[in-house]
Amino acid sequence: MSPEAIILLSGKGRPIPLFGNTLMVKADSERTGENYALIEYNIAPHFQGTPLHIQHNEDEAFYILDGVLTFQLGDRRIEAPAGSYIFVPKGLAHAWWNAGDVSARFLVIESPGGVEKCFEEVSQEARARGLPGRGLDEDQLMPLLKPYWDKYGLERIGPPPGRPASK
């Protein structure tokens, strides 16, 4: 079987609605021979982001297209504006969030691919439960995420560093 080109023009891909944000799968692991997945994220302003976690199965490469993301990488915290590249090797505790007043748009390459299936399954489960797109706190979110994270080799290490301060 000869290799096939993957061609997706602007705005095309498989959308995954996830907690008020949109992930657009540009290349999934099935189309890339499990080598990688390429996902475009469009993240709302003031989105608390991910819990501090470790991915045991894949490396992640982030390229920021618009806006600013803040990353926690081990003990290091950095702001990454448009044009920034961040590589997160598997096994490194990390989190990201959008503390800004504008949406952040970025590309993520997951290598090897497969974790994009986790995002799809979580999205389907959240919709099936009628969960709101936004506004879930971690106590509501983690019971939903945990079985899928376990299945796909993600491990929660701590709360989202980008969550709003308690009142």
C-alpha cells in the first residue's frame, strides 16, 4: 500500500467540543500510522486549563499561533506568546492555561498519536451527561476525566495552576 497525502484546507478537520473550547483534529493517529496526531486548539479567555499532569505515552509539541498561553513545566512557569514553541517530553509534569483576555489558538503534535481519542471520548461523555460547556470546577471534572486518563496513560499530579483564586 502506498502512502497517502493528508490535505486539509483552512478551517477543516474533525472538531471536538470540549468544555467550551474547540479542538480541531487535523491529522489523527489512524491516518498517520499511529506516529502522531496534530490538533489545533482554540481556547477561551481565562480558561483554567489542564490539571498538573504527566503523559506517560507521548511527547507533546506546542506552537502558539494567537494569544498567550502560560505553562507550568516541572517547577518552571513561563508565558508563551504567539510564535513560541514548547516541547514537553513524556514523563514531565506540566499544565497549561489561558490567563489572557483573548482566545489562544495553538497547534499540538502528540507523538505517538492516540491521545486524541481520549479527548473525543471525554467530549462524548460530557455531552451524554449534559454537562455545561464551561464553569466546571476540578471536583466536577476529575471524576469524568479519571477513567479516560487512566485508559490513555495520563496521570493527575495536582490541580490546575491556572484556576481562578478562591474567594
